[in-house]
Amino acid sequence: MRVKCGAIIVAAGSGRRMGGSISKQFLNLGKKPIIVHTVEKFEEIKEINEIIVVTSMPYIQYVQDLKREFSWKKVKIVEGGKERYNSVLNGLNALGEDIQTVLIHDGVRPFVTEKNILDVIEKTQQAGACILAVPVKDTIKAVDGNGMVTGTPDRNTLWSVQTPQGFNLDLLKKAYQSTDNFEAITDDAMVMEKAGYTVTVVKGSYENIKITTPEDLAIGMAMETQRGKEYENT
């Protein structure tokens, strides 16, 4: 029997780093909002049975309108929380009882590929927890509060983490229940790590960028324009 898989798309951020009045996930990328590009990637994959879009209260009606406009069949919309982990928990609690594997994805990563998603599903069902990531290209420095370099980690051991991140749903819920300091948590894999679970890495794509700044949006627009040209030429 095929394991049922759900996806939580976190789209509750305020977009302070983008500097505008509209949350970053609802800015247009080409002809459609970023969040539409993102949701469509998961809607199109048959292995995904259910999609929870977590967004802030002011945008719930807007996302419901998008759901109707783009005929999303798998999407349920729930309200986000004060912090990201609150939003993820709300998403976890909204998943159907028959879901066994969950993928958690940033709403502002619209360039995730079908291969990325399927690779994470496969590895999660083998290992219980995995992250999508790419090796860092730049040298990384550790810097103290005074702006002084304190060390240079071995670049060969460093990976830049992306989403989706995949988990056995029961294990992730147990990990969240055992965590008492969420302020230090920067992604869902850390919740699993702190609970003592092993997290496996799946190689992602450098194109799977997170759009959080005006510079990111400019890069994303260029990527979308190029993809449009490639599509026209096929």
C-alpha cells in the first residue's frame, strides 16, 4: 500500500526584508504570485495527497480566492501563528489522519522541481527524516560580535539547506512535543536533531532559491523570464 504524503507550505511571513507593504509570498513573479508558482509544483505531483497552505489571517481570504481561481484540488488553508514553528504546528494539526509522510516547504521557494520533491519523498520514506541541500560554494567565516573573524569552517562539510524537508509525521510530532526552546530553532530538521533523530541530506538544486529580498526577487524574475523563453521555443 502506498504511503500517503502531505505537504505543508508555510506562507505566513511578513516579508520585512522585502521592504514593501505586501508579504513577499504574494508578490508577482511574472504573471502569477510567488505562492501560486509554489503551490502548483505540489498540486501537479500525484504522490502528494494533501496540501496545507499556512498563511496569516489578513491573507486567508486572498488565498481562498487563489484556490478558486487556479482550481487547486488538494489545498486546505489554515491560519499561521506568531512564529514559524507555530505555523508549522498548525499545519501539522490540520493534516488528515491517514497522512504518514509530511513535506514542509517555504512558500517563497517557487523554483523547486518535481525531482526535488520526489527525491525528498523517497528518502523520507527510507530514512524517516531528510533535508534538501546543496554544497556551499563560498568560503564561510565565523565572525564575533565585534566583526572579527574567529574561524574558518571546512567548506567541504558545509551545505546550504533548502526546502522541502521531509519527515515521518509521527516522528516529527514527537520531536515537536519534546522541544521546549523553539527560539533557537531555525528549521524543522533542527527539531528532529534536538530530539535525537538522524537527518539525511538529499542534494537539491542551486536554482531552488528563497525569495526574501528585492535582490532575490530580481533574480527570480530573470529566471522566470528565461524559463518563459525556453517554453516558447519548445
